[in-house]
Amino acid sequence: MQVKQSASELLQQFEVELSDQFKRIDEMSLHNHKKVAQAFAKVKVSSEHFNPTSGYGHDDLGREKFDELFAAVFNAEAALARVNIVSGTHAIACAILGNLKANDEIVFALDEPYDTLTSLLNHLQSNLNCKVKIVKHKNWDNFETVINQCVHEISENTKLVSIQRSRGYSATRPSVNITQIAQLIGAIKHKNPQAICFVDNCYGEFVEKHEPIDVGADLMAGSLIKNPGGGIVLTGGYVVGRKDLVEAAAERLTCPGVGAEGGPSFNQGRLLFQGLYMAPLQVSQALKGMLMSARVCEHLGFQTSPRYDEERTDTIQRLDLGDRERLIEFCKTLQQNSPVDSHLTPQAAQTPGYNDELIMAAGTFIEGSTSELSADGPLREPFSAYIQGGLSYFYTRIFLEKLIGKYGS
């Protein structure tokens, strides 16, 4: 008679199976650790840069140094990385609105942008009279076709092309890796060298050895409560890239004439620097957790994307649950195994910025932090949970052990 494996034994078996992929994640992480360490030494970070400021934030040495450090880490001319950017969506809006004027043309190269940008699209069309093009794709397996469709929509009038790296809440489009982003930017620049190539880099920082700026992006934005905050930054976002484009984003964040010179760091300086320093480690832990999540969920009979044996370019794992109640139940299970608010039950609700009801499981130390293990999803077909983050692989492993006990019996 065959003896059934325990959840722990099954996970140990999967760890052996995934050992080569874990090793590659460690090698990538070491590369990014070195990059961050070199940037800290290059810009000469000092303890005085942790001192708090208030009010207008005039002469905030820490704010200026953190911008310099962020630019060095991401190989950019300039950076705007601060706590008065409230989210990745806010950072993206500053980058786009700061660099467009009325009647300009913007192309969203990789299908519909993330749900929270719907209001931005409406603003561009209704208030700025911008020409907004959204390039729809069906054949994601042939990226050359994707590129050709994008380039077909680029004209000499195109001012900015927006490239979203992560899939967002899309059940059809995959995330795009750095090699694909490089190919797409090369084709766009060949068609229109003056077009600004902007990359929404949310969930992608430190997942690969290179970043979009390294492969030709003019501008890039993201959130500090995702990958680059290392799981300890309380709030914030960033814009990095060409100096003139970053300055334009800064003037959208504050106002013309103030730009990047305004905004206090309050008492967050040390957390900002330390979070970025720890980010490559935290991202590698999240990647291992998402890799194992894919392996476990496929073993349990769920459809996942990316699959456990596919290349990864962000810290998101899609899990198709098939119906509304199973999605809600999955999020409840994750919430029950969270460090904070594990006794609470997540409820589906309408959330600002989204068209559909959402279910969110996030028993996190920082509200809304997707660096920490969480899951959410819109209540629409195919009822997918988007799992993300994980400060420690072992905490994710503990959750997966409970998941096997729940669904594997």
C-alpha cells in the first residue's frame, strides 16, 4: 500500500526538483546585491542623510542623496524617489502627465494598462484632448508579431510610448522580460527616434540582472512598497530616467519652479536607504516563494501563469481558480495564514480605481504592500488570484504547507 506524503515531505521533494532554478535566482540576486553595494559606495551615503526634515523640506540632504543613489542603482541620469509619491499609479501619472501636453499622442504598446490607470486615460482624452492609442494583441506567443503591431501604431506624431512590464490583472497577456523590452524599444526608436519610451516597472525591479533603463528606456516608474522598498519602506514611489523627463515629472508632482526641490522626508530617511539596500534579497525570497507557489498549485490541479518551469520577470504569480467562490475562499485561506489581521475575513468590495469588485488578502505590516505575501484579484472571468511578494521564502513555504493540507486531501 502506498503511503501518502505529508505536505512537508512534498515540499522537500519540490525543493530538490527546483534546486537549479533556486540557484539561478541566487546568482541573479548576488549580481544585484553587488550593483546596489557599488552604488552606495559611489554616491557616499552617510548617516547624516538619515536626518529627518519637515515643512517644505528645503535643503533636505537625505532626499537629494536618495535621488542620486536611486539613479546610480538604475543606471539613469536622474531620479525622483520619495515618500510624497503615494503609489506606483501616482508615479506613473507624474511621469506621463509631466511629459505630455494638450493634443499629444500617446501609445500604450502592450494592450490595456493596469486597471487603476483608467481614470488617467479618461483625463488624457477628455481634458487634454490627447490621442490615445491602445495596441491590442492576441498572439503573445510570437513577440515579433507583438512588436510589429506596436510599431504599426507609432507615427511621427507619437510623443510617448508606454510599456507595462507586468501583466497587471490580465488573464491573457504575460509579463514581458527585459530582452523583449529591449527589442520593442529598439523597434520603436527605429520608427520614431524622438518618441519617449516609458516603462511601468512595477513588480520587476531586481528580478533580472538588467533594468529597462539599461536597454534603452528613456523613463521608468514604480512603487517603493513593492520590490525596491525591501519590505520596510512605509510609502512612496519613484521615477528615473533622462534628466529632463524626470524634472518634468517632478514639476507635475509638486509645481513648476519647485520640482524636485520640495518635499520633506519626515523621519523616513533611514528606511528608504535601508529598504533599497535590502531589496535584492527580498526580491529573491519573493521569487523563490512564487516559484514554489506555481509548483504546488499545479500539483493541486490549478492552472498557473507563469508555470513553475517558465522564465520570470516579475514577482507576480497568477492562479486561475475558475469561479467566484473559490477565488474568495483562496484569499480567505491566505489571510488566515498572514502575520497581521489573520483573524479577519476579507470581503469582496468595490475599490477606488477599479471597475470590478476586488477580493484582497493582505495581512501585511504595511498597508497595501505587495512586497509582503498577499493575493488579490478582480471578481471576473476567469476568477484569477494574483499572488505576490513574500519577505521570506520560508513564510511562503509555511503558507503552502497549509494550502496543501486544505486542497490536497
